[in-house]
Amino acid sequence: MLMSRRLARQEDGSDGPLIGSMDLPDPVGMVTGWCLVDLGRPREAGEELDRQLALVGPDAVRMQVRYGVRRALAYASAGEIDHACALTAPLLDGVATARSATVTTDLRRLAGVLSRYSDHPSVRQLGPRLGTLSRSSTS
């Protein structure tokens, strides 16, 4: 991973177009956090995504929503339901802006994990809106 970060930071001296996101300060760290969710290591994923999202500006709404939903999924999967709900609530307004198949898929996964805790007060409060957004079309 260290080599990946070094290569990502190297400048090749070309004047060509920038490839990738300018809103993503550490692509290797962000992708690592993303992948840790899929690898079944949600607590580590949440911690890495916490670090990475702290580096992303508040104006990068699409980035905040896309990776923020993934972070909430990580914490929900780790059993930290209150924290997952607290992370999710402020993201829901930006979901329409950042609407994509990826965001919708993670919203559905998040809704599925949280549905196991339907009697939890934070889930009951978040549930109706999350359910509506996770069922919405991506088009």
C-alpha cells in the first residue's frame, strides 16, 4: 500500500489532463476503506473512511455522499447502529445530487442491515426516509 501511495503522488512531468478526482486527496486510503467493507472488516473500514472523509472538502457533495454512505454501512455492519444512523441522516439531503447505482446499492445494503434493528429508536427515526431513498430509481 505504501508503494501505491508513492506512485499516486509521483508527478510524471506531463502537461496532460488530470485523471481521477481532484476531491480525493488520498485515493489509495479511500479505496482501502471502501474495500475493507467488502472484505468483511467493517470496523477497520469505518475508521479508514473516517480519516479519508475528514480530508474531503464540504463542497464535494458527491464524494461526501458516496463514501459517507459506505462509511455508514461499515459502522452498521460493525453493530454501531447509533453511529451509523448519525452518519446517515445528514447525507440523505445530498443523495439526490449524488444519485448513482453505487450509492443506491449501498443505501439498500445499509437499509437491510439497519432493518435488523427496527426497534432501535435511531433506526425508527431514520427508517422511513432511508427506505424511500433506497427504493428510488437511479435514473
